[in-house]
Amino acid sequence: MVLLSETLIVTGKIMDQTAKTAEPPHAPHPHAYAAIDLGTNNCRMLVARPYGDGFRVVDSFSRIVRLGEGIAAEGRLSEAAIKRTLNALKVCNAKIKSIGAKRVRSIATEACRRAENGPSFLKRVKIEAELDLETISAEEEANLTLAGCSPLLNKDRPNALVFDIGGGSTEVLWIDTSNPLAPKTLDVISLPHGVVTLTESFQGGTGYGESYGEIVTLIDQGLRDFDHRNGIAQAVTNGSVQMLGTSGTVTTLGALHLNLSRYDRSCIDGLDLRFDHIQAIIQHLSTLSSSQRMQNPCIGPKRSDLIMSGCAVLEAICKRWPVGSLVVADRGIREGILLSLMAMDGIHIQRSPHEGSGCHT
């Protein structure tokens, strides 16, 4: 995924620094802050400076490393996956050092939570990549995701379902949005199923057939108690619930819906995606071969074998809670980390409700 070298996140929107009319009249903050999110599939970094009532991204990095490859079967991180990840983390550290970030936080999620050699991997990261990587709980992961995505929530609906389909797990949050400046997590669930682990568990047979249906059923069963104890289905019936999704699966489907020739974050972040459009995209993907999916510029070779397992998880969520549409968020944990780092220095970024995508097609 390619990001602009300088991007402005302000009042819930992401804006190109070259759009002069969109710039607030403030000087950029002298200090930079850096966040690294190491997931089961991706290694992502964001470096930003506070700017007006938002923050300006000054550097970013994203690489698919598949740290959790094989973990479903072996229960540990493979040496090949560790080496790929260390190489990516070294790039992140070099970028952070060149900018001179004041505060840095690097977090790892499900792959390191599950791996028996997770602690030894963190030690290697400290020595070889010179980064203090920490493994966080599923609950903290969910709360950081909410912090990063909350500017996209609609103040006019009192509750929200926020979900993140990761490489090794799927988190779903039930949110009270009655106070748009401080959305509150009422409950959270972390399912030990993500696009990498599901694809491996079903031996790649995650296309639109028997295995696909099994994944939909598996995820739905995992969500049932969470749904019942919070009365979410009834709230959905009453029309008081909005839905927001952040993950490679959701952003990819957004790009496919817009028929983009290449991925464009400004078109995707904040996009309203209707469930009937989601289903049409999934049905279309089911007709494509692996090589055809690979050739699509918004999917690519590193995501082509994972996309259908992600679609199955998404379909289960949409069927369980038929809200009708969801807001796509190309933001999450890294933005949440940045906000918390800035708050440590007394810098509190203002947030605003969902303003929609910055791209018109």
C-alpha cells in the first residue's frame, strides 16, 4: 500500500498536504511520534507530527511479512517468518531514527500472543532491530483500534459495532457512541481466527464452496454469545446501530467496489459500503481463479490467497448483524498509538464525527 509522503489527518479526514485550501493555519509541531503495529500478516509503521487539530503523517511503511505463517499447526514462529519480519522492522527503525521521533511505541498482536517462542522473538527484535517490541492483549488491541477509528463514527447513532479482521484473530467491539468525543467500549470479543490462520487451517480451500461456508458458520458460532449478552440484534432491529470495519479485507473490498486501478487511501477511508455491494463483490471474487485475483492491483499476489477467508469472516458478521452498510476505515491501531503518545505530552487531538470519503467516483 502506497501512502503520500505527507498526509494530514484532521477532523476525522485524511487530506493531501498539497491541497492548500484544506490546511488549517497552524505550524507543524517540532516533535515526531512513531507507531509500529506488527500483526500476524503485516508489519506497519506510521510517523507523524501534531498539526493544528490533527496530525501530519511524515513517513509510513507497510510490508506483508506473514509472521504467523504456520503458527496454527506448529504453535511457534518459523525462522523464515522471523527473518522476514526482522528485515521489515530494521527498515522501520532506520526511518524512525532518520526522523528523530520523540516517542516510539512498537506493539505485536495475535501471532506473538500465540507463539511459544514469542518472548524469544521479542528479545531478537531488541538486539537485531533495536526496537522495544511489546506483545499486547486482545483487549488493548481492540481499544487502540477504537481510538484510531473513532473519528469516523457517526454521532447520530448511539451504538456501534467496530471490527478488525486480522491475520491471526478477529476483534469485535460493542460501543456506546452517545458521547461522540469519548466513545465507550461496552464489550469486546477476540476470536482466534484471522485470514492467515483460517487459510492454513482449511488448507487454502477457502473459496466460495464448502470450506467457505464452514468458516461463516464457525465465525457466527463464535459471535453468538457476544450478541446475546449485549442485546445487539435487537438494537440493530431498532435502527440504532452503525458498523465500522478496519482490515485489509474491508479496505480491499472497498477498492474493488470503486473499481480503482490502484489502491488509493483517500478514496477508501470513510467510504460507506452497502451490504448488497459487499455480497456482489464476494460473488464476483468467487468466480475468479487464484491467478486472476493475484493480477488485480487492489489484491495482488501477497493477499490473493487470503482474501476469500477474510470475505467469509466479513459475511458472517454482516449476516449476524444486518445493519445494511458499514464505514470502511483505513486506520486503526497505529493511529490509536500515535494519539496516546501525543497525549503523554499534553497534545490532545480533536475528533469529529464521520465526514465520509475524500474521493468521489
